[in-house]
Amino acid sequence: MKPKVSALAARAAVLLILMPLGAAMAQPVVRGVLNAANGDSTQIARGSFMSIYGQNLGQTAGPVSAYPIPTTLGGAQVTVAAGGKNYKAYLDYVSPGQINAIMPSAVPAGEAQLTVTVNNVTSTAARVTIGEHSFGMFTINSQPAGLAIAQNYESPTSVPLNLYTNPAKPGQTIILWGTGLGALPSGTDDQPPGAGNIVTNAKVLLNGSEIVPDYAGRAPGIAGVDQINFTIPADTDIPDGCSLYLQVDVGGIQNGSATIAKSSDGSVCKHPFGLSTDQLNKLQFGATMQAAVAIFDRGYSSLGPGVNFVSEEGVFYTQKFTANGSPLTNQGFPWALSQPAGSCAVIHTSGMMTDFVDYLGIDTSGATTLDAGKVTLSGPGGNFDLTFAQVTLFNGMVPQTSGLVDGNWTLAAAGGRDVGAFSVPFTLGSQFNMPNFPTKISRGQPLALSWTGGGASDLVRILINGIVFSGNVAAVVCTANAKDGSFTVPASFTQQLDSSPAGGVVAVLDFAAPAKFNPPLKAGGKMDAGVINLIIGVSSTAVLIQ
């Protein structure tokens, strides 16, 4: 077994993600039950940390600082009814809007009912699916798909966090923190666990390279928290970067993703925008930054037989943000997601295709708009005025004769209260088409896709999910090189598409290499980053999943 970390240090890291919500009211209400690390609501693994959200869930108390972990805290109890028996969850933290608790390992896998009781008043039962394994990685600032809470092993007394400014080296052991590997083989979850593997079939996927971990079990001495130790191979082509795509596969199932940073020469990681060490520090710890973002997309869509249309949109933002709502993170720009070409992943979302836009697009939560004055887009398809938010350039049921046509374009701002004038040229020239777009997906069978066009350095993202109007749904995200002209989604991933919806959404999107710039600030200096991103896509909401 590889090195461990002190329980105190690990608990401090884990508690970064657990934040109180809401104010107490008269009756407990359960709104959702999620994996405490990645927010997955499809299932909660036996023996894992879960977060229960709602109203009136108890009086603020915890985190618990000593063992045994209680089943009553802040006046609240959590009961899980499964297999004809009732089980009491172990409570680590309680507030009116949130409870952090451990799902007992003794609860059998399958459907269960969860209730919260406060002062002898019990909530309506919430349906919960208990799984054998559902591993989620804790991330810094609780950012979905963000920088993992992981440590670089340097010596038994030196295990610093993996950060943009402290990346891992080839051959180095990484200590990854999460929850959801599975039930304890012995003992109860209210006591500090000993060392020992929980699973033997775990695999770490780092930028598509498969790594067998040295250890995959409970973090010794920390109930409900799992530790996976793995070593970055020194003799592979895993690239350097700030956001190497990281997933953990347990029994062929991946739940959520995160990133780690790597640098072969030991320097700070190389960000695609060339950010300085100071800027990287801001980004990883949530300080305020500034960016200008423009996304132009041309989409060919089908709503069913004979109902096809072309939509073209332009989105422009100049904003001040923190890392949790940052368009500079791996999540913020579609092309910058570090999933390598030739690989797939499963994410969990709710609803239809718009959720993919939220997942892959610009997260503007908590951001402040900066005034850049009048912004225009000019080129062979015409001249268009853009506001500081989203503007639809054209949207019709027939192909456009003008609009985002191929050629040389210019994005320009006259300058405003916060941002000075700028002018950025770029070229739109990536014709992209799929003459044989799929109309049916068979679960558990490979899905072959082919296309024409796309630039030599472009990436193609393939997005698949079922049509649901509420609840959580599994979605498949794959990446390919546009120049390859084809990609086959493996059967192991189509198998993970949800079995309930018959209809599905499929999108195949070509992402061109972005144009980068740094707009001036009226107060002096320049914005931290600016980018123009080009997307050309084909999608359908009329795909049969069977």
C-alpha cells in the first residue's frame, strides 16, 4: 500500500465542499440526496458520504470531531428504509438546509426510502437508489469537473496539494480523495476504519491512459472517505497541462470527473491561455479575475422527419468572476475540456440538450458584467451588433443565405466604462457535415459515427443523452480528432445510457482552435484572458434509444 495522509488534513480538505444552506422552518423537507463529492443523485453507494438538501433539517451542529459518529445531531435523525428494515445514518454535520451523513454499509443495495426526523416530526420519504459502488472525487471549491482534491506524494512528511502551481511529475504517486467505493468489509461506519482495499477492480483513467491503482479503500482513520493511490507512468505520452482529465472506473462504471495538473520539468503547469503564476494562483483559489469570451456557433438540427433547421448564434461576455463561475476553467470552454481524443466519459445531468450547453458552455453564475461599449461582428455574412449577453444572430427553418458563412471576420468593441476598445480578426472556415446521422442507438452496442470536414487541429465532441423532463439522466461525452473522419462509441458506454427514455438527443460538434486576445482595461492593464471560440454542430432530438 502507498502512503497515507493524516485524518486531520484529509477532513479539512473534505470539509471544503460542505456548506450550510437555508434557514430553519417548521417541518423537515428533503429536496435531494446526492453523493457528497460529485453531486451524483442517481445512486448513493453503501458506506459513502451523502449530502441531504432541503428545509428545516435541524439545528446547526458539527462537523463531528470525535468518534463514534452519532446518529442524532442538531436534533435530527436520518432513517433509511430498505429490505424491510430501518437503518440510522451517521451524521457528521447538520444545518437547516443541509445534512452531511454516511450511508451505513449495512444498507442493502437497491431501492430505499430516506426520511429526516426533527423534534419527532418526520419528512416525507425521498426515494434513494443504494449502489454497491458510486465513486465521486472531491474537488477544490466544489467545482463540478474541477481540480481534484489530490496530493502529490514527495515523502512521508510532505504530501502537498496538487495545484496549477504545484503540479505532479511523471513517476510521482498521487493520493486522490473521494467517497463511494463501497461498503466496509467489516465493522461499522461510525468508527475510524483501518487500511485495506474496498475494491480490487478500480482503474484510474488519466487523459485516456489506464492506470491500476496501488490502493483503493477507505482513508485509514476517516469514516466514509475513500483514498485512491496511483502512480503517473513515467514512460507514457500523458501530456503536461493544468487540467488532465481524470476519472475512476469501478467495475466498468465511471461517475463524474475531475482534473489534476502535471508538469514534467517541475514548473507551474502550462495553461492554454498562457496565464502567469499569479493568475494561476487566483484561478485555483477563487480570487476575482476578468475575461472576455465570444462563442459563435452554427448548428444543423432535426426535430424529426422533415423538420430540420439551421440556427446560428453569437454569444459575447466581458466579465469579472471567481474560479467557481470561471470561463477559464476546464469546464468553461468546450474546446478546453481536457478529455483526450479517442476517449469517452459518462456524466450525470438533468433534462435535455440544454443541460449539455450548461455543462460545456460558459458558467456565468456569480460573474459581474463589465462594460465594453458597443460590440460588433463584421464579415462576409454581414454586420451584427452584439450586447453584453447572448444575442441570436439568425434562427430559421431553412438554410441561411447569409450569416456565419466561411471567411474572415472581425470582432470589435468601441470601449465602455470598464473595458477599452479592441478589434480581433478571426477566420471561420470549418465546413462540417454528417451525411449519415444516426436515427437509432442500441444500448450495449457500439455506435459508429462518420463525418466530413473540420479543421486539421479541430476536436469533435459527441454528446448523447435521453430525453427526460425531470430527474437525473446519464449522458455520454466522447472526443475525437476531426481529421479522423469517424469515431465509434464503445458498447460499454452506450450500455450506461438510461433505460427509461425511448427518445434521445445526439449532438456531434466540431470545435475549431480559438482566437486569443487580451482586451485593455480602462483602469489600466489588460484583462486576464480573451477568446473567440467557433463551434459547428449537427444534432437531433429524434433519436430512438432501445
